[in-house]
Amino acid sequence: MAEQRYKGIRVLVTGGLGFIGSNLVHALVREGAEVTVVDGLISGCGGDEYNVAEVRDRLRVIIADIGDREAVSVALADQQVIFNLAGEVSHSMSISCPERDLRLNALAQLRFLESCRVWAPQARIVYASSRQIYGRPRYLPVDERHPVDPVDFNGVHKWAAECYHRLQARLYDQPTVVLRLTNVYGPRQSLRVSCQGFIATFIARALRREPVLVYGDGSQLRDMLYVDDVVEAFLLAGLTPLPSAEPYLVANVGGPRPMTLSEIARTLVGDDVHYVPFPAISARIDIGSYHSDDRLFRAWTGWQPRVDFAEGIVRTLEFYRQHAEHYLHGAVN
Ligand SMILES: NC(=O)c1ccc[n+]([C@@H]2O[C@H](COP(=O)([O-])OP(=O)(O)OC[C@H]3O[C@@H](n4cnc5c(N)ncnc54)[C@H](O)[C@@H]3O)[C@@H](O)[C@H]2O)c1
């Protein structure tokens, strides 16, 4: 039986039908929490009711935009911890449709935080931010003091949402933790919507036994983080006492080690890797190499990533093979 750290604790998960959110929901149910989900099942994002089907009878699910004050007020009343994962992940879509990204990643967050202030002012908020806010790293590994200089609208709007969270803490004393996540992979990531990032594309191709295309020479570094490890980071961030009197903390959450895109691709498909030039727009928003310095988060919570990429990929492929009819049917990547 899982630990029961959340036994009887009332939690809200926004974006709880999406990739990371639904994995967090499964863990919270195992840990005994009383879980409410708010998710707008936004077209083009990775939300999917199938992701929580196994635990559906132990959840309250509200299908609504987090900016919908009326729907959200019902969901927020009496919550103790709010895991705020609703958002759009696509960098390329943020270029083709910046206003959409603004609406989903910034305006909806601003409205949601106003609702939190009214309906759940004591609850701790844990927000899923992104390494994307840093832009092209000026040094590696990237720590929290690295300049913020996003290369696309997604990074700009995630940064705006971070600033809203910081103000929420400073103006209204609402305890707030911002986690800047690196690239996450694992079960329940949608393979049926486009632009979910390179790892979804690589996984879909590996499952179909197709070659993987790598943009550039494959030497760019990433610190891939298995979803169970990021879920554990959220669970700890929800309950660990804040380290100082300030009600706000921002911390990177990274993977176990940096690896090249070539190694990532080869782990999935062996030698069946083709190196191709970057499409023009991808070249403009490519950040080169990235990996996280997450010592701050580790020191605060004692967390460390436990699943190496080779092991995480075995588990991921196994999951998709078991649920192939649902996740692979109509895969667009
Ligand atoms: N996946 C990654 O590698 C990664 C890396 C860094 C940060 N993040 C952040 O983590 C969060 C979760 O990402 P994911 O990969 O699970 O994405 P996902 O697309 O699988 O899930 C996001 C969910 O949020 C919902 N949503 C989006 N906007 C909403 C709104 N305004 N109101 C209600 N619901 C809304 C979508 O319907 C979807 O179910 C996002 O905020 C993302 O920016 C993810």
C-alpha cells in the first residue's frame, strides 16, 4: 500500500485530465487525498478522460476553464492544496497562435488566482512552470538565478503566470510554490494531439517501429524526467513546510542526468535515427542544450529523481502497448 501522506487532505488539481496532472491524480488517490479535478479539455491540449478512468469513481471532476469564476468557485471551496497544472505546453503552437497561448497560460491563470484569493485564500498553491522561461541557456546547468529570456510566446506567458503567482503570495500571503519543470516523459502523454514536444513524437514513432528524425546533429542536451519522479516532486511541494517566513518559493525540478538527443533517440529506436536540418521556425525557437541545477528543490524536500531514462522508457512503452487502442489510434506524431 502507498504511503498515506495525503490521507483526508482536500486537493484540487487543475489540468488533472492531462499528462502530468492525471498521473498526479492517480498518486493522490493512492495516498488517500480527497481529489477534485478542474480541466477544460481544451482542444489541442493533452487532456483525456481516459487518463483517469481507473480512479474516476474516487474523484470529483469539473469540466471547465480555470478562468470560469463560477465553476471554479465550487471546486475551490475548502481546498487545502491546489496543484495548478492547467496550461498549454506547445512552443510551436504559441508561435502560430500567440493569443491562444496568452488566453490559456496567462489570462486564465490571472482569473484563477483571483478566484483562489476569494475561495481558498489559505490553500497552498503549487504551480507547474517551465524551463522554457530561461530561453537559450547562458551557462549549464541552469539554476534559478539564470536570466529569464524566453524565445517564444509560451515562455513569455508561463513567465507572466509565474509573476502572477509571486504577486499572489506577496500581496495576499497565499503560500505559493512554483516548480520550473524540465522535459517530462512517461505514460498518459497524448500522442493524438500534435506539438506536444519531441519526446511524444519519438515515442509514437518507436511504437510504430518508424525511424526517429532528430533536428540538427543530435548533440543538444536534455535532462529527461520520468513522470513518477515529477509527481513525487509535486507531492512533496504540496506538504513540505516552506523554508523561510516568505510565503513564496520558486525552484527548478530536473532529471537525473543530462543526455544528448542522439542518446534519447537511440534508446528508443536503436540505430534507426535520421539527422535532418531544423525547419526554419524550429531553428528560431530552439534553445540548444539545457539541463537543470535543482539543488534548491532537493535541499528543501530531500527529493531526487529515481528513474533513469532507459528504465523510464521501458515502462512508458509498456504502458502504451497495453493501451495501444486508445493512445495510438489516430496518433498524429
Ligand atoms: N510536459 C512537460 O514536459 C512540461 C514541461 C514543463 C512544464 N510543463 C507544464 O506542466 C503543465 C502540465 O503539462 P502536461 O504536459 O500535462 O500538458 P497536457 O496538455 O497533457 O495537460 C494540460 C491540461 O490542462 C488543461 N488546460 C489547459 N488550459 C486550461 C484552462 N485554461 N482551463 C482548464 N484546463 C486547461 C488541458 O485541457 C489539459 O488537460 C503545464 O502547465 C505545462 O506548461 C510541462
